[in-house]
Amino acid sequence: MSKTNKIDEFVSKLKHPLKAEIEEVIKIIRETSAKMEEDVKWGGPSFDYKEPMATFNPRVTDFVAVIFHKGELLNDKTGLLEPGPKGKAYAKFHSMEEVKKHRANLQKVIKDWIKLMDK
């Protein structure tokens, strides 16, 4: 089974009030760069480029929680990421409207991660 299929299978079985929003965020990440590797790790869909970049936390049900493992390195100016403990940063989407509103910001964060890893 390919890693993409692992995420799709995981999400197909997921019971979450914001499942459509999770699927849309995954789609945005996939469309942003074909360089990303996918898997299901740490209990949720996970995306890597040279190092772990971001993982969804589906246990959070009030919003779509995407944890950027080394988010502090991104120096995010878009306002998308909220600082977290141990150098992490969080992107939180409460509705499909927020997912669509922050599409370009999410794509910029992903592209910035790839540039950072390619240095």
C-alpha cells in the first residue's frame, strides 16, 4: 500500500466533525508540492520533506489541528501558525471558510519549509 493510500484509508475511516476540512487541508498540502512524503504517524496523517514537517491531530475535534514539528524555524509572517511548546507551531482551522481563507498562507508555509530544508 502506498503512503498516500495509507492517509486516504485513515481518513476514510475517521469519525470527525470537521472531516471535510481535514480532507481539504490534505488536498492543499498535496497540491502545493509533489516533493512531500506522506504517511500515518503519531496517530494522524503526516507529511515530511527531508524531515517530519507536519502531522494532523485528529483527537482534537473542535478544530483541524496541524502540528508543524519545527514551526519556530519557519518564521511565519502570515499569521497562520500559533507558537507551541518545544519549537512546534500549530495551524488551526475551525471551518471550511477558514481553510479556504488561509489556503495561500498554508501553501506559503509549506514552500518555506521546503526552501529551508533545501539550504
